[in-house]
Amino acid sequence: MGFYRDRAELERVMARLFERLMRTADIAGPLTRTGLVVRFRYPDLDSVLTFDLKHQPPEFRTDPSGNADVEMVQSSDTAHEFWRGKLNPVRAIATGRVRARGDVAGALKLLPAIRPAFGIYPEVLTELGLARSAESGEKRRRFSFDFRRWLRKRHTLDLRRVADDARPPRAPEPSVPRTEARALPVEEKELRLEMLRRMWLIREFEEQLGAEWQSGGLPTAAIHLSSGQEAVAVGVCFALENDDVIATTHRGHGHMLAKGAPADRMMAEIFGKEPGLCAGKGGSMHVTDASIGAIGANGIVGASPLLALGAALAFQQRKEPRVAVAFMGDGATNQGMFHEALNLASVWQLPVLFVVENNGYGEFTPQSGSTRIEQLATRAAAYGIPGVRVDGNDVGAVHRTALELVRKARSGGGPALLECVTYRWHGHMEGDPGSYRSQAEVEAWKAKDPCRALAEALGKDADGLEEGARGEVSAALDFARSASEPAVSSRITHVFSPEPERPEPTTARRTEMLTASAAINRALREELTRDTNVMLLGEDIALGGYLAVTQGLVDEFGRERIRDTPISENAILGGAVGAAMNGLRPVAEILFSDFLTVCADPIVNQAAKLRYMSGGQYSVPMVVRTPGGAGLGMAAQHSQCLETLFMNIPGLIIAAPGTPRDCRALLKTAIRSDNPVLFFEHKLLYLTEGPVPVDEELAPLGVARVVRPGKDVTIVALSYMVQVALEAAQELAPRGIDVEVIDPRTVVPLDHRTILESVAKTRRLVTVEESPVRGGFGAEVVARVAAAAHGMLAAPPVRVGAGDHPVPYNKALECASVPDVARVVSAVEACLRIEKM
Ligand SMILES: Cc1ncc(C[n+]2csc(CCOP(=O)(O)OP(=O)(O)O)c2C)c(N)n1
């Protein structure tokens, strides 16, 4: 039972509290100056209270009448906690304990003024004789410390103190059920009735969802509805086959329903429930259903054209007669990703249709504020593809045009841009008052209701369809409300796709000397030969690429599998993601690691997250190869090592091998992996020779290699720094200092066990990386060692890395900036000196 016995008790307390607050000048003054109308809803006690600070004098009301600037939906116990000053309001909003709507930022600004009220609330409870259990449920924790036990533990390794990184599971994880595909009617009249049925379904879905959001029933602050745009979704999706795919946006419920997603599981997903289409991991902005050919709604404006581009690439490459459609808003056409996608789709003549739902606004800004172009379809001309503009409220016109463009794309005629002019009836998201457009404008568009227009055209035959849709959506709502919550433990599933076979470490017998460049080239050749789904894409790779790593591959595998791209890093990686989701194993090359910042979205928000957000429906088996590092006099924008920039993003595997042998063995495993792998290659390693097994070798991802055994100091070195560390070890050996060198090979997952075992033996740790040490790889290693083995260290760990400045151009400055053998030697000496003291 909660703190308050019933609604009357809660309202009595709040009324008295309000009265006391208004009598306290220090509190009342700042509160009333805001002029806000703040509403509190307590669904557990069916109570709605309003603090009307606009009213003169301020008023406390217990009825829900009138507008409010901000609404807080919460349980009465949460309110009790708040007024006792025990609730962190921002975190409560973030975690959904308090669902806030409207001017939330304004309401949060009230907090400093409200804080003194926390002292008044207990007084109010006492005044009303309710002080009874104000402190109930709170337990005092006692801190006890067993010093002897701590001393005993000091000199042992405690692996439990370091959490393992998420790793690809070996066995499949529970996956969401498939939706059964439904064929569309062939006969014209039946088809039009089905169109209307689906349009009403979308309308009802959005309207009932909006009402649910208003009542505080949804666990999200952001719901984007598409009422008014139904004809676009249905007109386009009805022109597609079941196995054609759609990529959609934050405003994607309608597209999903039009393509055949079930309303009940869509609704359950938006409620975040376990039977939801993505098991509650995607939600409204990322909902998807692979079995109906949806490759995801997407919260990133401009991402959908790239994912559709990639899907179309997979279809073309595998010679499948399928088409991909990207839905997007007019605002998305101002994104670079949109332009890269259209250009590349045109260059490769891919079977993709880009559909712009032009509802006149990108968020709160009208089209005229974002572009001087009036007809967005004309943008197609810049890429040499057809651009067609239609009335997006006329489902027949949308359908006829989409059919024609889809047919053309399917038969090899290339991509097209379809602009559908329409309007969204609601604000950008629920809670948006839409003050940037006039009521007259909204009403004028409502008069052009696409659902009613079709219903009128169909006459009596359309009777009952609207009611039918209403009933279906009510049932979907009931289903979603009563559906179970996902188990909390499910939050850690579907981070990675399973990798049933993990190659075991091997000992090479016959070897030959190869540079890393040649070793990588060999790995690519071997994997291209083994699997026809493997393909390469990147700038100038057919000629070998800037650093000649892919030399000669085009002669063997042809220009379809070794694809040169325009200078469009987003299209390269976004396309690779879409292709990987649809059956290819793309190996994309980003010319220099520094350029990863130009195309971070496909890595960070797409590749790393699409499996997770889809509840395990999709895998993203792609590799991004990219050279990094200083040493070639290319200065600050062509010399960085950026491995650690991505270390903080769950869902990525990050490899950075330090020897030619591992460049080959690890790349081969990366290509076979069902997960996205960032594969960092060091430019200086390209030129470095080392022994590489003649026979095939695969290296496990997430397992470090002890490249030199030793007993005095552990050096953990990353990428090319492995070579520097080996040289340092060699220099120290004649002085009787025996260094163990560890190459982690993958930064994520990081094999800290191998490192810890080494440190347990040597009791001294040096980390070496080429990037600045702040927030870097060495910091992570030291943190794990400190946690699991701090008592075992005979000296403080030493981190060796670049200075805290960009890589300079001048050779002497460049050399002084990155770690060299001398610096590693002195770091080792420093470790040893400290113990002697
Ligand atoms: C890359 C990116 N920038 C900004 C946003 C914030 N945002 C979400 S929706 C939206 C407006 C998109 O407008 P439009 O493409 O016309 O689609 P509509 O909302 O009209 O359907 C914006 C700016 C985002 N989600 N992603």
C-alpha cells in the first residue's frame, strides 16, 4: 500500500501544502512570477491537481479543467518522495517515474524556488496527523570494514571486480516471432477497399495513440504522429511486393502498418512491452519488423535513404528482383546523407525509390525556411534521376506513380525520387502546440482528408471500415496495456549477433615474411574467393586505393565486387550497413581513419544499434577497414589513431592488430563475423614485415596475444606500438630486464584476463598507445588492472601516449609527438626504479 490512504487524503495534503507555499513569501514570489499552470496527475488514486500560478491570486484546483503549461504524471508515492526532497526530478523524468509533458524545461526551472518547500511538507503532514510513516521503508545502512580480510585479499587477483565486455554469444538468443505475410487483393475494387481499410487503420492507430500519450499512458516523451499522411504510406507500400523493403523515419507508424505490420505488436512496442515487435528495445522511433520487409524506423533524420541504398545494393549484387524504398520528410532532403545516397544510387543504377513525404515542415520550420527550392522533386535532376511530384493526399495518384517507378527500378531502370505533397495534422511531436502554423492552414488541409476522400469515392462499399479500424486499434491498445514487461535481464541480449564458431588460437608452422599490406591483401583475396557475398567498397580501391592495399583484386573479382565509390563516406558506410542487413558481407574502406568523423552516424547510430533496437531481428556483418597513425608527414587531419573514440559505443567490435600475421588472421575472422567490426590498420605497419603462416589462419576476436613472454614488466601496446614495444624489449634485454609484450588485438572486446595474468606475474604495467592518453586505451587497461589487481602492483602503472595536442607536420615535431622506443624504455625503467626505492 502507498503512503496516502486515498485520493481525499492526498488532495487534503496538497491543498494545505499549496496554501502554506503561497503564504511563504520566499517561495510564493518566484513561483508566481513564472505564471505557469502546473498539473499533477496521480493515476493510482485517480486524482488530477492543478497549481495555477497564472491565476490572480494563485489557485489550487482538484479538477482537470483548463489548459496546463506542464503536466507531471506520477504515482502518489513518487509525489510523496518528491516533496520530502528525496527524488531527483530530472532522473525521475528520464527513468519514466515521472512522465512530464509540455514546458518541462520551464517546470524544472521552478526547482530552486520549490526546494524550501521540502521543509514545509513534513510540517504539513504533522499538522494533518499524517506524520506516521513518512520515514517508513527507509533502512539505514551500516558500513563495516574487515581490515584483515582486505589485507589477505591484497595480493590475489580478483577477476570479479572487472566486468567482462559484452561479447557475441555462442548460441542464438531468444528472438521475436515473425509476422505472417499477407497478399494484397488483385482485383481493382477490392484493392481500393483494402487501401482504405489500411488508411483508416493508420488514422485510428495514430489518433488513439495520441490520446494515450495525452493521458500519460506511454513511456516516452516523443511520439510523432502521421495523421493526414496516410495516402503516401498506403499508396507507396501497395506498390511493393512482400519481399521489397522499406526504410522509414521517426514518423514511421503509418509506413509500417501499410507494409503489413500487425497493429497489436506495433502498439505493444510503443508501450515498450515484451511482445512488442522489437521486444521493447526499439520503441516508436525505431520500430521494425523484418518479416514484412521493414529495415527499420530511424531516429536519425537522413539515415533512411542510406539504408535503402544499401539494401538495393544487396539486391543488385545478388541479382534479386527486389526494390528498396526510403521514406523521409522534406526536412531530410537538406541532409548530406540524402544527397550522397541519391548520387551513389544513380551512379550504380540501384533499384531504390526515394519517397519524400513533403508535409511542409521540418520540425517547426517551414520548407521555405530551409531551402529556396519549391518543388523538392527537382532535386533529382542534380543526380541524373527522374523526380516526380504528386498530390500526396490522393492515394490513387501516389499508387499509380509509385507502381511505375518501382517497376522501372525492378527491371534495372535505376532509382527515382518521388515527392508526395501532404500535411501532418498534429504537431511535430505530441505536446508541440504548433504555434508556427495557423489554425486556418490546418483546417484547410483537414478539409482535404485523404481517408474521407477515398471513402467518398468508394461510396457504400466503404461503410463500416472506419469503425472496423477503430475496433482493431482499441483491441491493439488493450493488448499493449495488458502485455507483460520485458525481463530486466533482456537489456543485455541482442547487443551482438551470435558467433557459434570462435577460432582457436593456433601455432603457425610454415611462415613467410610479408608486410601487413600484403597480409591484408591476402586476407581479402581469400575471403572474396571463399564467399560471394563478400564485396569491397571504397574510394579508388579498384586501382589499389591510396595506399595500394587492395592492389590487383579487381582483376580477379571484377568491378561489381570491388566497387569504387564517389567521395561520399556516409554513403559508403550507410550503404554498407543496409547491404549487411540484407545478406552481403561488405568490407568498406575509409581512406584515412581521420575521415571516420565525417561518417560517424552509420557506425555509431546504425551499425552498432540496429541489431539491438530491432530486438535481434537484424545482423550487421560488415567490416570497416581504415588506416591511421602518424609517421608519413601528413599532419593533424591524416595521422590520428581513433580506436578509442569508438570504444564507448556498445555494439561494435574494434580491432587494431599490431603484427602482419594478425592483420591477416584477424581480418579474415572479422569478415566472417556477423557483427560490425571497425578494423584499424596502421600505415607504418603496412610497410612492416613479419612472419605470416602460409596456411590459412583465423584469429579469435577478443583474445589478446602475448607476442613476447617476459617476467619483469608487462607492456600492453596497441596497433603499431606493439612493434615499438618489441624493440624496447629487445633493447632492455641485454640489461637483464625481461619484458612481456601483449597485443590486445581487439580493443573491444578487451581481453583483460590475459593482461591481468601477466601483471600478476610481473607486477608492473606500462601501456603504450599512439593517441593521447586522456580517456584512452591505456586508461581503460589501468582501470581494470587497478580494480582487479591493485594490491599486486609493485609500482604505479605508466601510460605512454601522444602529447595532448594534434599531430604536427614538421618531422622533428611529429617524431617528438608520438611514442618511440626511447620513451617506452624510460617508462619501463621508471616502473623498476620505483620498486627499488
Ligand atoms: C540528424 C538529426 N538531426 C535532427 C534531428 C531532430 N529531428 C527529429 S525529426 C526532425 C524534423 C524532420 O523533418 P522532416 O524530415 O521534414 O520529417 P517530418 O518530421 O516532417 O516527418 C528533426 C529536426 C534528428 N532526429 N536527427
